[in-house]
Amino acid sequence: MHADYALRLPRSRLVLLADAFNLFNQQGVRDYDDYTESAFGVANADFGRILAYQSPFTLRVGARWEF
């Protein structure tokens, strides 16, 4: 989600910014170990193991001066 607000100044403008990532903080799975064999003919003991989850909620704020 992105939001910004512009403040008008004499001969310029100040824009305040905010970006929100993973707004509802969902922790879904992003990646599984889906290799069935670790080497030719050798079963992968970690098959189906979760490797990565979604990143947690992050908020980025900033300002931009336009003249």
C-alpha cells in the first residue's frame, strides 16, 4: 500500500510518503524443498521441508522536496 501527501510551499512542494508491505502481516509459506533426491538414487531426507516464509510487516516512510 502506498500513500503520499503534498504540502505546497512557496515555489516548491514537500511530499510526505509512506509504503506498507505485507499490510496484514500474513506469514504464508514462500518456498518448499521440492527436490526428491539429494543425489542420483539417494532420497532427500528434507523433502517437503519449509525453506522460506513471507517477510513480516514493514513500513517505509520518506519525504521528497520538489522545486
